[in-house]
Amino acid sequence: SLLVSATEKKKSSDAFGKNDEEGGDTTTAAVSSDGKDAEDDRKLSASDPKESSTTTAGQPGTSNNDTTTSSVSARRLEYVFGSSGVVEIYDAADFRRTRNLVTVPPLPAFVSDYRRLVEMSSSGAMRSFSFQRLQMLASAFKMHVTLNGTAEDEAQSGLLGTDFYRTMKVDNHIHLAAAANAKQFVNFVRDKLENEGDTVVMEDGQTLRDVFKGAGLDSDHLTIDAFSVLADYSVYQRFDNFNSKYSPFRMGKMRKIFLKTDNHIDGRYFAELTKIV
């Protein structure tokens, strides 16, 4: 009888386990693919009951029954500024800030790499190679423009609601003196010379007409080419040429009269030119 009782009890236990596997309530645990992360998450869950068990939505379930899922939260990063002012990135779970995820090279390594770059850029052979390479790329681009320029223009004209001039552009080196285009500037100067030639514009009493006469200029010289205010190849890596483009006829007096606020007329011409723009 004892043998029969034990056999029945075993059958009952097997049937009960089988029923649980087929359709009972199931408690699932989301396991991280990284075993170490999963162990850390279990420790954090045990220490903080608020984060220990959450019900996740939007994930595939195993049955229609209520399923409680203990999930591993998505990895979050936090940043702090170190003692040297460099940003340090940490995993949010690393509350003790023990492992910085970003490795910043020390200053000696940076200086060494910088010196190496300076040596490379100063090398004659490197400059020759780079020049030839740039020439080849420029030629390839010119051929691209020749072959595909018309098609690109048509595609550009098909864009609705925007164009180059309505696209926001950001420049952190802004000159108000460059706000007017060359044609606007030339026309403004011609108008002032013809209608306000007797206005005293210099501290020594010179009028606008006197300044132009002293430079051997008159209204016939007021052309865009003569003004020489358009940027060209000569301004590349030449800051002196760049600055001279703000001086009509390359004369400092002209820049002071028309494009400065600290002058005898307290910047009146500059303000009027800005209003036109």
C-alpha cells in the first residue's frame, strides 16, 4: 500500500507540474544579455524596492493573463565636470562614479600629437602632395559641374517653400560693414558725393568733395571694380587683404567716413547705409 501511495503521489506531482507548464500564471524575468549587468541590476533592485519590479508595456507577452515583468531599465548616461574642467561621462547606475566612459588624453600626449601635426603640415613634400591633390579634386569638381550642373539647378528649382536666401545661416564673425552689397554701397557713396559734397566729414574741416578731390577721384570713378570691395582669391589666408576690402579704393579715410561710427559726423553715413540694407 505504501508503494501504491508513493506512485500515485508521484503521478499527481508530475501532472501538476505539467499543468503549470502548459497554462498556469507565469512570472517572467527579463535577463540582460550581459551577465555582469544582470547581476548588478539584481543588486540594485534588491537595494531599491521602487525599481525592483515594474510592469512593462509594449513587449510581447506569453499569455493573456496578467504578467509581472521584472525588467532591466534602459541604460542612462550622466555627465559631470571633473576637477580639471573636462566633462566626464558615467553610467547612471555607477552612482559612485568609479568608471569614466570617456578617456581624455593627458596634456603631454595632446602636445606631442599637436607637434606631430605641425611637423607634417610644415613638410615641403606634404605641401606639394596636398597641392596636387587639391588641384585634382578641383578639376574633378569642375567636370562634375559641367556634366551635372543643369540637372542640379532643375532639381533645386523644384524645391517648394525654401531657397538659399530663406535658409537660416549662422556666422559667428559678423561685420555690419559687410551688410550692404557692393552695388548698394557704390550707389550710396555716389548719392552722398553728388548731393552732400559740401558736408564737413573730417576733423580738419575737409568736406566730402575735398576728400575725393585730394585722392584724384570724382563720380566717374565710382564703380564696383574701382571700389575693390568684393572678396576674391587674394583674401585667402591674407587677413591684411581681407581688411583692405572694407576700405573703398583702399583708402582708410573712406572707411572712416562711411563705415565707422567714431568720426566727425558721429557715424551718420554708416547709419543711413544700414537703414538702406
